[in-house]
Amino acid sequence: MIKGFKERWEIQQNWQLIFPLVGLILLIYSSYKLTNLLLPNLQFPVSIFVIIGMTYLLLKSCLVLFKKLEHKWIVTYKWEMIRIFLVFSLTGSSSVFIGRPIIKLLGITQANLGLFYWFCYIVIAIVFYQILLVIFGWLLGQFSFFWEFEKKMLRRFGLGRFLAQ
């Protein structure tokens, strides 16, 4: 079973199994959080079955995304796509996590800015997202992929002139 999994994901060394394992743990955790958010009053035995079902649905969704992006993203091995997904998930969560204290530090609240608060919050989250994307990409060994991704994104934001040609 593990041999077939390693062949399907083009895993050559056992240490590379850490990425699918971490991905699965994050899927289970996401299912747990979603279940508690959507159905907060479920009893223990029922919630376990809902979490398992939610994990299955999230896993199937990720596998569909892998298939669609397999030809778009140029990677050497299929397991590297899991690393890329991990970088995106860590970056998204971290940018929001870092954005909240920055907003508070700047004294920006919904009470004093109303709807403009959300605009500021999104702008700050996007700025930190760009920075963290490259940092997490580097930490997980996908720097060149995310540097190219970042340059493409900056060009779309109209900031391509700030990149060294």
C-alpha cells in the first residue's frame, strides 16, 4: 500500500512522506474546525462521523485541484504540489494572524472607520501575504516557484516596474 502511494506521488525518499502526512493532519484539523463552526452543538460520536466525512470531501477536493494544476504548475515531482499547497495554507492563515495585531497597533477599528476598516484590513493582509508567500516558500524548499509566482502577482497589481529586470 505504502509502495503504491510512494509511486503515485513520485516519492523517492522516506523523509518526503512528511508533506502528505502534514497535509492530511491539516485536512483533519480543517474538518474539525469547519464542523465546529457549521454544527457547533453536535454530540461526540456524531461529530466524529461528520469530521471524517468532511475530511473525505476536502481530500477529494484537493485531489481534483492537484489534477487540474498538475499541468499548469511546473514541478519535478508530484509530492512537491503538496508542499506548494502547504505554503499557500500557511501563508493565508499567517497573513490574517499577523494582520490583526497590526490593525490594532495602528488603532484601526470598525468603530472609528466603519467599512473602511475592512479595506485597510484586506490591504494589510495582502501586503503580508506577499512577503510571507516567499518566506514560507523558501522554508519549504519551493523558493523559485514562489518567487516566479510573486513576480507574476506583482505585475498584475501594476507593481512590475519595481522588479529588477
